[in-house]
Amino acid sequence: MYQELIVREKKISVIGLGYVGLPLALEFAKKFSVIGFDINESRVQMMKQKEDPSKELPSEAFENKDIHFTSNPEDLRDAHFHIIAVPTPVNESKVPDLTPILSASSAIGKILKKGDYVIFESTVYPGCTEEDCLPLLEKESGLTLGKDFKIGYSPERINPGDKKRTIATILKIVSGSDDDALEQIAKVYSEIIVAGIHKASTIKVAEAAKVIENTQRDLNISLMNELAIIFDRMGIDTKAVLEAAGTKWNFLKFSPGLVGGHCIGVDPYYLVHKSKQVGYDPQVILSGRRVNDGMPAYVAKRLVKMLIGKGKSPYESKVLIMGVTFKENVSDIRNSKVIDMIRELMQYSINVHITDIHASPNEVAHEYKLTLIDNISDDYDAVVVAVGHDEYLKYDLKYFKSIMKDQPILFDIKGMYHFEENDLEYWRL
């Protein structure tokens, strides 16, 4: 397979061209012939015009690449090495929603040929590839794993907004359904990954490795959030505490914050789901999730108390929220916990204005039924800097005072500033 791909006798397909699939497809298109598939025709048209719908890649990234963008699943018949990189969200009940990955598996099964490879990159629980996706591949194709085709799992590790750790510079985990599949898959990925390849012993090991990466991070942040709540009640500056503790060589440097997005706030629930299936009710993982999921409400209630303490009635107060994306310097608003905080504030009848220099007003309106303001006014009772966009670093005390009324309150969720003026109430996690 590797040899036929490298001489471009066969093609690679990448299914799902989001923040993971598109950069992966373009990287492969430097060395191989690639078919980039997405079910969203409008996104496909944008990519044909050398525009990244996720706003992560410049137009130059599309130049001199051997890639054909399409929304027609029949075009996938021309490929022999299929990579599935679709979203794996959870539903409102925090249960894994496998609809996208199962739909992709079914679609690939319909065009699967003898000798083909199917590799999954989406984050799943251990066993999903072989127990949920493989049966669909075999059912739709009428083919048999091992005898007719091979599968593998190679988890994505892209960090949205990170211009330093790009796809080629992040070590890649690969796994295969047998030794030959593992070797061929490793060779293909090694053509684009300069950081190196780690060959996992089984597909389940690779799936488990991915899902615990974000679970570990989630738990560490939940500890910081719990500490922030405790220290806030004691009147102690959490950031100052963490800076002091961080002087020890083995102290893990995490910070409190709103944990959203489509990875850290989602992946632990995949492991929890599988854990319960095998008869174990996880305690630590769910405890961390409860703390992090509760932070938007905690911040909102803290602000309401401070408004009341200043003699400001919530239903007569006007608050500006700066930043609505799930993390700094990205346009992605999926599973943003800032939205949860905004809705909590609205429950108190607070007049909330929202601004974000990276988010699309249309996407915010469509996804959350909320409106981004065009112009910032000068009569806010409080301002909440909710996302650490680089552009917000330029704002100083004078600027914040200029957009607020008497007895102003500034909430700095990301700990970007350090103001000690008596005429401005400054608070940070």
C-alpha cells in the first residue's frame, strides 16, 4: 500500500475536513494524491477557493497540493487509503454521540474495495473502532477484515490556534489490525510527520492513549478550579499562589478557567461511558467534570454578588462579555463554556453585551441564538474578559475605565492583567 501511494498509483482520502482533517489532508497532499471529502458543500466550495472555514490556515497552505475537494461520496471510490477524521461529540445527557463516525463508516463501507485501508483519527473510547465501526464496514462492503481489507487507528493531536506545534511536529501514535497493517500505516504517516511515529501494540491501546490525554488535563484543571474557589473564599489570590508553588521543579503548572471545546470538555465522557459498560462507575473523572462544568455558574454568581455589593441591581445592570470562543486566538465556538456563563447571567435579568474579534456573528447567532454587538458602549457596570485573545492584552486600566460607569467591576477569567486601583473592583480566578 505504501509503495503504491508514494508513486501515486493509489490515493488517500480524508473524510471530515474540520480543524483536524483539513490540515492533515493538505499535509498528505504534499507527498501523495489526496481526495478531501466533507458533507458540507459550502465548506467544500470555500476550500476550493483556498479558504479554510475554520480560519486556522492561510490561503498559501492550499497551494501546490495534489488534492481534490468534494462532497460527493462516489468520488471516494478512487481512493484506497481512507482516513476518517469526523467529530465525536456528546449529547445533552453527556453520552457519546457516535452518529458522525458511524455515518462515515457506513459511507466508506459502501465504496470499500479489496486491499483498501481504513484509518480512524476521531477520539473514541477503547473498543469503538473494532466493536462499533468495523461491523459497519464489513456489513456495507460485504468484505472481511484481514482477508479483504485492513484498519487502523491513529489519534489526532492537533492543538487549535497553536502555530508552533503544527501537525508535522507532533509525534504520531499509529496502530493497525495486524502487523502488516501497522507497518504500512506507520510508513505512510512517517512521510509527513517529522516528529516521529509511536507504534501502539493494539488499536485499543491507541484509542485509550488518546482519550486519557485530555482526561488527565481535565482533571488537573478541575483541581485548579476547586483551589480557586477555596482561595477566593479565603481572600487569597490564586494566581499568586500558583506562581509561588510553581517555583518547585516538579509542580505541574495548570491554571483555573472555563473548560469547553470539543476535546477536554468532551473526551472524559467517552471514557466514562465505556467504563460504565464494563461495570465500573468512575469517581475521580466524574468529580473533575462536575467541578469544571460548574465553573460558568460559579463565575456568574460571583459577579452578581459583587454587583449587589456595589448597590447595583442585577436587572438594571449592563455587563460586557469579551470573548465567546472556546479558547484564545481561535474562531471555534463549539461547546464554549462562556455561553453557559452568559446564560447564567441572563437568568438574573442582566443586560448582557457580547463581543469577540475572532468569532463569526452568524455562527454565534445560528448556534446559540445570541447576538454579537457591533460597537462597545461606555456605560457598563461590569466587564468580563472571558477569553485570552492576544488582542485583549493591549487593553489597560484606562481603557476599561473608559467603557464603564462609576464603581466599575472587571472580571479577568484568564488572569491576563493585574490591577490594584481602588476605584476599580478587579477579580480573577
